[in-house]
Amino acid sequence: MSLAAPTVETCLQSDALQGSFSSWSSGIASRVESALCESLPAASVAPSRLHEAMRYAVLGGGKRVRPLLVHAAGLLSGAPAAALDRAACAVEMIHAYSLVHDDMPCMDDDALRRGKPTVHVAYGEAMAMLVGDALQAQAFEVLAEAHVHGATAAATVQMTAELAQAAGSVGMAGGQAIDLAAVGLRLDRTSLEDMHRRKTGAMLTASIRLGALAGQPLETASRSALEHYAQAIGLAFQVVDDILDVESDTATLGKSVGKDALNDKPTYVSVIGLQASRELADSLRDQAYQACDELGDAALRLRQIAQLIVERKS
């Protein structure tokens, strides 16, 4: 019995698992940057100042962890790279909009993001509000194009629902609301975890789900392992953020540090202490590794991203 010839996507998947993580991640970041540049309205198109500010908020900065997760999860499902680009752009636009709004005076009131003035500082508060609104809408317009880039129509609908839920009141926006209400309070560890699984974890989890949905359906065991991975790294990302807010500096992070303590906001460091927070981050990384072991060789990039999240210094 002869074996079927490898498909184009199978060959691309094999190529993506070769070479160093640095080479793969920089390649993904570069292609997503190009896709974002093409997906955002040109600054020359009216209303030009709004479009200029949208591009300022999104392009040329950030770790692009969410797009990396989209593409890494897509390796498990053999998803078309072009469809993954659409999903990666969508999650990055939602993430960028959340940062624009989060930095505004009515929220965290920050003047620095990714090493440059925040959008409301550079363009004014009213324009910053509109930038966030427009980026959220743009994200769903871009994601709707996934079905013409290799994803099925049914998968595109499901991806849209996943992203909407992750960004909404039961996900990121809800987590932000809990965060605002928690200023000055002493949350217990369970309440703190619930807040961060919404505020930070929901969009990281959505990135993974979108990457998996863009390709062939996964078996039940693989979907379960991928969920365990997503839950672990979603929380680990925030734990490390809380640690860096104490240990790092503004020049390294590209944003203000020490503001959580200054604003009396509950963090993992304030609730369980610095050493326990480090141990928790390591434990969550190990949980992610275990899930990757269950997913097999195709989860190599997911494993490397888990290491990146926990060991990052910015």
C-alpha cells in the first residue's frame, strides 16, 4: 500500500519545526508584522490621524507572544499559514486596543508603553479612545477573512465566537473590571487567579484555540492537553508580569514599573510573596511542559514559548 503524498501544509509544518526557536519566532514575528501592516488602514487614508494612531499603537513593538501562540498551535492542526496570519493579526489588534485603553488616565494612567509615549499622550485622550474602538472592530474584520485563506467557513465562525468571548465581559474586559474594583482590597489567591485568568489568560487561551481551530479538528485527548497548556501559560504570564513589576526597571520593560504597589493593586507578589510567585511560575511552566509531552513532537514550539514566558526579563 503506497503512502499518500505529503500536502503543502504538512511540508510547511515540518519546516516550521526545524531550526532554532529564535529563528522560528523571529520569522513568525516578521510575517505577522507584515500582515498587520497590510491589514491596518494606511495613514494616508481618511481619517488619516485616526489611522496613523492605530498604526502607532500596533506596529513596531511588543513581544508578539499571542501571534506566536496562534502559529504554534496551528502546527498541531496543520492549519494554513495564511489563515493563521489572519487569526494572529486579530488577537494582536485586540491586545493592542486593550493596552491603549488600559494606559488612559481613567484606567492605569501610564505615559510609557513599549518604550514610547502611550497613545493618549501622543494623540490625545479622545483619539486614544477611538483607536481602541477602531482596532477592536478591525480585528473582527480581519478574522472574518480567514475562510478565504484556507480555514473553513465553520471554523471561521467558531474562531470569531472564541475571540469575542475572550475579549468580552466574561474574559479580558471582565477581568479589567474586577481589577479596577480590587484596588485597595486584599484579594485571596483564588479571587486573584480568577481575575487574571480573565484579564490576561483569556486572550492567551484564545490565541491557542484560534490556531488549533484554523486547521484540521484535533482528537479529544489533544484538545484536552492543549487546554491544560493554555490554562498554565495564561496564568504564568501574569505571575511573571507581577514579578517583573517588582524586580525589573522601566528601561528594560519599556513601561512604568512599581505602579501596582503604588496604586495598591493586588498582585501575586503582594498576595503570596516574591519567592512563592517564582515557584508558582516554575510550577506552571512544568505543567505546560507536561501538556506538550502529551501532544507530541508537533508541540515543540509551544514548549519553547512556555519557557520564553516564564524566563523572560521584559
